[in-house]
Amino acid sequence: MSRLGIFDTHAHLDTPHFDEDRGVLLAQIGEDLEGVINPGCDEISSRFAVELAEKHDFMYAAVGWHPGDVKGIKDDSYLEQLAKWAVHPKVVAIGEIGLDYYWKDNAPRDVQLLRLRQQVDLAKEYNLPIIVHDREAHGDIMDFFREEQDKVKAVFHCYSGSLEMAKELIKWGYYLGFGGTATYKTAEKVREILAYVPVEHLLFETDAPYLTPVPHRGKRNNPLYTELVVQKAAELKGISFEEMAVQSTKNTKELFKKVK
């Protein structure tokens, strides 16, 4: 049992932000956390995530092409590499995949939807859950997953939709991931939704190195700060940190079946 008994279900430890002290940080993570899931965003980051997971018992990988990176896919052969990774014992999900209409230089809507469909179908083929990225694409995301309920398990990472959308996703059996934004002074909507979501549907994350929680905002995020998110959630729910830790770890293992 780790010191905190919690998982960071979404951190990008493959990024250059950690090149100088990754080894030191990983040693501390191994002491404090139950585990970390590192999602890939393309071939290079997915491969790095798998290699990290092979080296550290507490690290797990997700593999996939982020909607901001699908523009670089030349043909459908990328699915062959995903299929090879999908059977790896430390690859626990397909992700981070989804739709991102915020950045105007991302791939066109139809291309993003095609790559999302292909990766979701592959996840279903290999009985893996998915990690969903949704930015400024709520309508298309809801249309897509309305048809997928009961067919694929998923967490909507760094949840940014409305309370009404959250209610639908919960009804369909999906999980919602919350991170550092829940601690921001101006993020009242996020806290309102976090307070509403049943504890059985909650996962916690950092999205490190991004979205650093208070009081470290402005600095590089890292998985150890998951503790601050869990503390905020426990406060909003009126339960102890320990209760929230136990439930969220149970949720992690129920969604990501390969996590030990």
C-alpha cells in the first residue's frame, strides 16, 4: 500500500518537461501513489508510455492518437501498431483519443471523427476502455457516445462539459475525470459538477505537466499533486480523504481491468 492510496489516472510523464528529474520523481511516486496511467498522444509518446510501464510496476500505459495529432496520420496502418500494443499486459486503455475543435489548425471535423471511430472500434475489439479528450466538441461527443453506451467503457478526462451532459454520461455508465481545475478560484462550475457526480463515477488525475492545482498553480504539475485534487473532492463530498481514496482506487481498477 502506498502512502496515499490513490491513482493519478492521467499524466504525461513522457513529455520533455520531466527530462531533468524524471527518475527522482518516479522514485517518489512509487512511494506515495498506488499508480499512474500515462496516456500517449501519438506513436512516439505511446511508445514512451509503454517503456515507462515496463520499467516501473506502478506505471501503466494507454496508447492512442490525440485529436490534436491525428493530422499526422498518413493511412490506416497506425492501427496495426495500436493492435500490437493493445495486448501488452501494462497497456490498460486506448487513449488519449477524442475530438478537439478548439485549435483551428487541428484536423478537420470529419477526419477527427474517423480516427475516433477507428480507435474506439479497436478498443472494443481488444476489450479495452478508452480515455476521452473533449474540447469544444460536446455536441459531437454526445452524439457519438450516445450510440456507444454499453459497447465501450470510458472516462471523460479533465471533464469540461455541463452538469446536464454529466448527468447523461453517468446514466450511460461512464466515468468522469477531475484534476487541478477543481481547485481554481474561478472554477465554480467544475466544483458544482464534481460535488454532484456520484463517487462511484469519479476518477482523479493531474494531466501533468499541465493544469497544476492550487497552491502550486503556475509551476509544473506532477502526479504527486493528485493528493490536492482528492482532498478537494473529499471536502466537496463531505467525506474523509481516506474514503475518497479507497473509492477512487476501486473505480480505477473497475474501469482499467489490467491495473493491479
